[in-house]
Amino acid sequence: MTDHALTIDADRVAQLLTHDAARASQREAFLALHRGSGTSTPRAVLPIDEGYSFSYAARHAPDAGAVVKLGSFVPDNPTRGLPAVFATVLVLDPVDGHLRATIDGTALTTLRTAAASAVAVEVLAPPGAAAVAVLGSGVQGRAHVEAVREVLDITSLRLWSPTRSVVEAWAEELRAEMPGTEVTVAGSSVEAVAGADVVVCTTIAHDPLFAADDLAAQALVVSVGSIAPDRHEVPAALVDSARVVVDSPDDASSTCGPVVGAIERGTLDAGALTSLGAVLDGAAPGRGDGRTVYLSLGIGLQDATAAWAVLDASGAGR
């Protein structure tokens, strides 16, 4: 046992959790969930004025130390220029349970969420996907562009956000960073998704951002904002007609707005939901012939594997 736990701030998290390491950690998390080797407590939620605070613990393998996450979700934070989620992650020793590290959970959440989406894009995007639309210009929108460009050769990138000045400035930055990519700002979310191979939704919208018919016939839609029963980034008609893949079938059937709605309508059987872990493990097919939607809620095992990846990279790991 050491006298002092390691403290890893946001900048250090970004240095240690490279894109490759982040994606590897997320594959490990989804496989652990699918194979039953990982365990996680239910999320405890405490309502606050503008959102909720939450906590949960997870362990991705029987011999791994537990990881505890504490945080708050405040949906109005992006209007303040802040992340919607603030969090702290605690890593416990697998043998005696002492505190090994305190990690900036806001940075960890941002990176692992985008990395998980990139993993989904790798196995679910249509062949030759090169046209990408990103809806939302906040922390997650930016992180997703960085993560997805690691797994796709993007030739066309369309951005949309209700905050026009912010997305225009971001587009200028990306044109300098991605000289081989046509980066444009769409006048609407519908314009952004038209003809896109991959659509990434990173808002916290209560209502759908587009209609199913606005999408290309084989489009992959990734949604990370439909994280509560009253939040629906994607339209009901898409969930009713497309192949639906989720991070956790159990959590999605009770919490993810589009899935909860489809189950209530009788157009989706909760028992038939496909997990990303099943796809990664070869137990379910990847790319299909029609549209696919990947709905990401975020699960404790993702934080557990990402946190241990950070600790391992720091030299203070297992």
C-alpha cells in the first residue's frame, strides 16, 4: 500500500489515453459486458435543480480493482461553455481496496465516449464510408470528430449546431487540421445528414434532429445524447425500421428514450436488442444492408477499462 494516491488531471488523462488505447479499452469493456466477466452496480441518481448527480461502481474482470464514478449531468452546461457531464473517477486496489488513483472523470468520460463511438463506426459503418455529419459543436462533438477520423478516411465532413458562430469557428480550425477533407457548415441538421454515410449526434435534444427519410439508405447513425426516457435525438421511424445496436440492452430498454418509446409502441422487442459487445465478439453481424443506429448511454464498465488504461499508461497500473 502507498501513502498517497495518484492524482491524474485532465491534461494528463489526454496524454495517457491515446486514441488507440481508448478504443482498446472500450472493446474490452463491451466484450466484458457481453461475456459476463465484468460487473457493475446500478446507477444511483439524485435529482438536482438542472439535472442530476449520479454514482456507480464497476469492475471489468474478477481480478481487477473496482472503479467508482461520481458526477453530475447538467443539460444546460453547454450553453455556458461547459461539459454537460462533470465527474471524478476513483480507482481502488484489487487486493486490499485502498485508493490507487483519483482521475479527472470529465476528461475520461469525453474520451471514452468518443472512442466507443469510433469502435462502433469501425464495425457498423457501411463499406467505404467517407462522408460524415456531426450534429453538435460541444465537447462531445469535437471529441467525436477526433475519434472518428482515426478510423475513417473522411473526405467530406458536414457540421451543424444551433450555435452558428461556434460551429463556424470550429469549421475553420478543422479545415486547417484536415486539409484533405471538405469541411462545411450545414444550414440545418437535415441538410447536414443528407447523403452522409455516418451521422454522429452529440446533442441532448428532447426531439429528433431529422427524419428517417432524410438519411442515406445505408447510413449508420450514432447517438450519444438519448440518455434518458425523455431525450430523443433520433426519430421513432428510424428505430422502428433500422437495425438497433446498443451498449447495454438492459440499460437501453429502461433508459434510452428512442428504445423505450419503440418498446412501448410494440415495434421493438427488448429481448432482441443487439449489443455492441455481441458484434465485437462475432455473436452478431456487423454491417447490414440497410440503416443502422447505435445508441450509446455509457456504462460503468467503460469507465473501469478506461481508468485502468490510464493507470497502466502512467506506469502505476496492474
